[in-house]
Amino acid sequence: MTALRVLLAIAEHGTASGAAEAVNLTQSAVSKHLRGLEESLGVALFARGSRGLVPTEAGRIYVKHVRLALAELEAAAAHISALKASPWSVRLHVLPIIGDRWLLPRFSRFAELHPEIDVQFTTFVTADTAETADGVFRFGEGQWAGQCADYLFGRDVALVGTAALVSRLGGIQTAEDVRRYTVLDHFQTPLRWSEFAAAHGLGEFKPNHTIRFGFYSLVIRAAISGQGLALVPRRLVQDELESGRLINPAGLGFQSRNAYWFTIPEDRPVRPGLAAFHKWLLAEVQAP
Amino acid sequence: MTALRVLLAIAEHGTASGAAEAVNLTQSAVSKHLRGLEESLGVALFARGSRGLVPTEAGRIYVKHVRLALAELEAAAAHISALKASPWSVRLHVLPIIGDRWLLPRFSRFAELHPEIDVQFTTFVTADTAETADGVFRFGEGQWAGQCADYLFGRDVALVGTAALVSRLGGIQTAEDVRRYTVLDHFQTPLRWSEFAAAHGLGEFKPNHTIRFGFYSLVIRAAISGQGLALVPRRLVQDELESGRLINPAGLGFQSRNAYWFTIPEDRPVRPGLAAFHKWLLAEVQAP
DNA sequence: ACTACGGTATTCCCTTTTGGAATAGAACCG
DNA sequence: CGGTTCTATTCCAAAAGGGAATACCGTAGT
């Protein structure tokens, strides 16, 4: 069971050590779980490379199903916990990328501040999971029917890559130069590069080569390991930009209409636990 | 994880001890698993009665979701095992009621006969699970598009109940007498009682009281514990009829158009493992 | 070519969990 | 009121899970 969670974590992080952190285990445990799964299925799920684990065909299929299954289990738990919701419990639906790179690192502060509030996280998407949640983190333009949305961050999108990569291909002065590079993209939000092109008046944008990933964390990871250029909300790579592991050549980027929001249902009374979280969240976004 | 399987087994059997047998554990282990689940969810899933465990509202909801989740996992496994199918492996989709009461008890004979054949059972229903299966046990009239179907048994439906129940309410001479009894029914195949009524020219059949169950094994179990009369394929309660735990008053029953069939896809080449199983299955049905 | 680095696999060892046998207890039935 | 048929609990052995340390392997940069 934890093996399945481990599996998904690996799929999202692309490395066993990264996954280990995400599920609060050691890399050794993760490795063993993966091996256990592969043995019981009799199939290799990930190909071992020195840069991490890359899913095999079977792995991709299996991961897809396992994600659905865990989503269903999560929905089950959410559903029954909705039956006994106390005013001090909060059920949140969090996008993995936000949870990993933004919310969880600072959530411990909230937990310390409000030990009496019981916060439950949900990360997979199912039909009714969004319905039973008290608050949902979303990506989009800020309009959802029946939802009251607060902007968090993410409109400020930066073009990023490693210094080594950029200098090797002759540097980037203008957006035009990007055409020479491999670009990294995300399956579910493929519009980003055309938004970038539009913002810089590039017209038809046909990059040298595109690599697509199923998870945004993989896009970021690929950028860090120098595989190409990525468009990422600046806030999500703040650490890397400050430490120099990533650079933002020529300050290129654009203002996106799509960003990260936190929504709460309009029709439902706001219970005190949710109110406290909501307030904390907005404050945290303002003053980082 | 096994806890979830245990949960479903309990839901299907209505007793912890029965479930224990179904999942190859002891009753003690089952009890502990259930308690563990309930504690981690903070909700009672089953009400403890001295005649077994009956699901609570929360329990029913949870079971429903868990079934979907496990179906998904099963589909995952089936999917990837389809990728590496050897000619000596067979993937079967089995209806729980058949698996429990008919197939598994005699399957060990097949396993002894053909140790080289790797048989994989699947019991939950998912869209593609039926597609990847080599053979499927079905309930119906024998016509499925693209499937070649062999009749197994189940057309001979008997009216059954405990001797105690029947004598208490004054015995049953004709089908008319059934009206005085509580009847047991199955959600997914509710037509049975009207078929029975039609076969005996009863016209509008309005029984005294009806109890409905989500699983056919619960119907049988309820009949055995004297809760009412049930219509059951005779082959599925052969043991009980012979031992007298159930009786078939006045030999009442009817010939149903719906029965149990085994189907294999028409378009697919029949691999040797499947051929062997198929042959064994038909022989087993003939000579019990 | 060599070293530093970032990753995975493996070994050893301890802790926790799991599962079975036996037993106790509760409800129902005749 | 015994007998039967359930569940809950206790005790104990076995197995799985998980962490720390270490070995190992491929790549990148000098």
C-alpha cells in the first residue's frame, strides 16, 4: 500500500531520493518498495538511469491506474470524513506541484500556530473530491462557477534554464534566441509556450525540440539538470534562482492569465477552521 | 491494503469468519483488520450483531469506493500482465458468487492437473478488465457480441428456505403460498421473482416483505439463517439442499433464461493454457 | 583520465506490524 | 438452559518495514 504511494511519488519526482522525501521515507526504503512491486508484477516499471528513474511502458500504464485507484481511496476517506466533519477540521484539495514546492514547506508554521485545527490534504482528482473539500487549490484564470477564488501567485512566469546550458548554446539576449534551445513542456498545460511567444511577438513558435512531461515537478527537475528551457511560475523556483542552480536569461518571461488560486465554495458556511487557514494562507502569500 | 480486501470480503459474506475463509486468514486477523480500519477512519463501518456484521451507512459508502479502487488496481495488474502474457498463462474474470461457491472449491484439481499453467483471477468489474481477460464468467442469456459462450449451469432455479421457516408459516404446497413469506432478493438481478411468478401464473406478485442484498452470497446466507425465501440456482446450494440446511419446498422453482456462462473472445487466437482450462471447465460442469 | 557528484542498490540490524491459536464472551435457537 | 455460532481479546511467533551506512555506477567537468 505504501508501496503504491511510493510508486506515484517516484513517477512524479523522477528520482527515488526525491520520492523518499515526499513520502517521508529514506531512499533505501523507496528502492526496496519499488523492487518489491516490480517483483510481484514481474515487470520492470522504471529504467534505472544515473540521472534518476524513468518509467517504462509498463510503468506508465501501471502508474496511471494506480493514480486512479488511490484517488478513489482518497475520495472514500474524504467522503466518510465529511460525515463527521467538526467545525475545526479542514479538508483541502491541493495540486501536487503546489503542495510539494510551496505549501508543505511552510505548512508546519500553520500547524504550530493552530494545533487545534485538523487539516486533511487530498491531492488526487476525483469527481466528488472537489465537492467534499472545504477549499481547493486550482490552476486557471480565477473564475469557477460557485467558487469564491483568491489569487495566490503564478502570473509571473519566468523562462529558466541552467547557466551551463545557456552559455553553451551562445547565450540568450532576446526571445528569438529561445528557438535554438530544447524546451520543456507539460502535457496538461501546453499553452505556456505559445503564450510566451505571443507575449514577445514571435508569431509561429517552433522550437528546436520539445520534451514533454506529465508532471510539473519533472519539468522543473529537467530544467535544473540542464535538459532544456522551461517556463515556470517564478515563485516555484525562487530557491533555485537565488542559489544560481537556475538562471532567468535576460529576465525573459511573461505575465500569464493562468495562475494558482485558492477557492472555497460560495454556498457553504465558512467554518472556523477553514477561516483560520484561509487567513493564514493569504498572509503567507503576501509576505514570503 | 489486505485490510481493504478483508473489508470487501466482510461486505460480501456478512460475517467475519466467512470473510476470513475467503481471504485465507483467520477470523482473528479479520477482526483486527476491521478494527484497524475503523480506528484509522474514526467511524464504525459495521454494526456487530450476533448473526454477523451488518454495514453502517458509512460502511456502505466506504465499501462502494473501496471496491472501485481495488477494481482499478486489479485492472492495472491485468493490464500489465497482458503485456507479458505467455501462451501458458490464462487470465479469467470470475463473478464473486461463482468463484466462491463453485469454481474455487474445485479449482485445486485443475491446478494439480496442470501445474504449468499460470491462472490469474480477476473478480471486480472495470471497463477494460473484460477486454484483457482471456475468459469471462457471465450471467445472462448467452448472447454477447464478439464472444463465444458456453452454458455452465444456473437455468434450474430453486425456491429455497430453511425447514424451520417453512413449517413455522404453515408449509408451502403451491406457489401461491409464497406470498405469505418474506422474500430475499438481489439488487442487480431483481427480475427473478417476477420470472418465478410468471412461471407459476401468479400474475402480480406482491410478497409480504422483501429484503434486498447487494451480493448474491448474502442472499444465500440470509436464506440459510432463515430470514426468508430465496430463488437460487440449484447448483449453488447443492450442498445445503443435501445436508438439509436448506429445503426446496414442493420442488418449486422455474427454468430461467438467465444463467451462468463462460465466454471467450471470438477474434482472439486460443492459446494452449486457455484451451486446457476451457476443456476442464466444461468437463467439470458435465460430471459433478 | 580522473575526480566529484548525484543517483541507485545492498547489507545489517532494529522495530513494528501482521497473523495464528486459544480463549473468553455474547446472542440466538430449540 | 445447554449448544451453536458468532465476535473480541490475549499472547506469542514470524515477517515485513524502515533507517544508517556503504557499495556501486554513470555522467560531467576539469
